[in-house]
Amino acid sequence: DTAVSQTPKYLVTQMGNDKSIKCEQNLGHDTMYWYKQDSKKFLKIMFSYNNKELIINETVPNRFSPKSPDKAHLNLHINSLELGDSAVYFCASSQPADEQFFGPGTRLTVL
Amino acid sequence: GNSVTQMEGPVTLSEEAFLTINCTYTATGYPSLFWYVQYPGEGLQLLLKATKADDKGSNKGFEATYRKETTSFHLEKGSVQVSDSAVYFCALRSGAGSYQLTFGKGTKLSVIP
């Protein structure tokens, strides 16, 4: 069974479109995260939710909006996509302040 | 603020060579330290961790010792294999109860037969 899953794995879209990436974890964790990895492999936290409550909200454009319908899901919605949004987006989960488990990533390409 | 500095890659080694990837950090308080590994096309996996000074984390032949006096957490392996080819990330979490991981920029390792 996949612990942290993301869909889709690849996403190719045009500038200006709106897209969503879904994340689900079956580990029973309370905390979920979104990270962005750029072309140089640099990894940066974007958001974190604990028990459906936003606890980390780094400086990202407000075009990015996370939504946590329940503890097992954390989705990322992106409005008005720009070229600079092209990256690999990773979801992760953990128990509070414990080891983080990462999903396989979603490679977003904005044309 | 917190920061992690790793040696620049890429690093290319022959099979069975000795590996060191340097990592130093800046943090307030008493951080926990981690090494994550990212194999091609996959997400990150925890490789090892240390939660207090002088702790040694080890896994799959890799080791790293938490050195508070030098603020370092260097990753070592005595004999690398082709299957160790991946990107390695050093990370820290500052203090108990902190959720946020701060990552280094990653070091790509290629091991050739």
C-alpha cells in the first residue's frame, strides 16, 4: 500500500490555467505538508496543516491555496499558472514534529 | 534563522570508494538533524537522523555524527555501490515541537562501476 500518494504524477498545462494536485496519506498522521522543488533540486516548504489547521504558510503567491478536507488529504490548488511555477511538488506527512514521509512528487510543466 | 549548507555537487565516485558529504548548520536551540535521500524519479526518504549532540545516526552502511562543537553532520559511507546514486539532502528541525524542516540544497552522487 502506498503511504503518501499524489495525483497526477505529471501535469502539463498552459499559462493562465488553474490546476489542482491531490495528496492522500494512509499513515494516520495528523500533519501534512507541501514542498516545491525547483530545477536545481532546492526544496522549500510551502504549507503545512495539522489536524486540518494551517500551521505553516511560507511566503508563496496567493495564487497557491491549500485545502485540507480531512486529516488524510491535503490538496494544492494553483490559479493563473505562470512559467515560474514549473517545478516538482512534493506532499509529505508526519506525526507532529516527527519523521516526514514524502510522496512521489508531481512534475508540473507550465508552457 | 535556520540554515543548512551542504557541499556542492555533483560528486562522482567509483564503486567501493569512500564517501563523505559535508553538512554544516546554523540554528537556535538544539535542533534535530537528518539526512534524506532522493533516488531518481522518486520522493525523499529518511536515511538517518540524530536528535542530540554526539548521537550517531546509521542506516544501510551510511553514518553521520551530530557534532555540536563544529555544527556539523557529515554523511559517510565506507564503500559505495552503484545503487547509492541519488541526491542526498541534509536537513534540520529546530527544537522539540517544531514542525518545519530546513533543507540544504542537495548533493547529487553518481557511482560508476
